[in-house]
Amino acid sequence: MLSELIEALQIFLKYGDPSCPTHCEHDIMIICGIDPKDVSVEDKVKLDKLGFNYGDQYGTECFYSYKFGSA
């Protein structure tokens, strides 16, 4: 499971290196500073398989995961 998180973070790193990259709240891990519009379709498919979805969370388009949440 940790290897899947690391693989996902390496994909996100291709699209930016934000100073505060994650936020966990209500058992959801949110990736901050990476715009889903900038991520290739191929990488979105990989991220989906690794447990990361994208959409509106707390008023902003972002990637998020219930698999790697805070609980």
C-alpha cells in the first residue's frame, strides 16, 4: 500500500512541487497545488487505479483519496 502512495506522489511531482502538497480531513487525503486540468489522461487513469479521484472538494478542483485518508 505504501508503494502505491509513493507511485502516486511521483506522478503528482511531474506536475508541480507545491510547498504544502497534502491535506487530510474527514478521512480524505487531498493533493494541493496540482491542477487536474494539467494532468495527462494517461496519468489520471494510473492515479485512479492507485486510489486517487479528481473533482470538486471544498470548493476547488483537486485530486483526493479515501484510500489514503487520515483514518
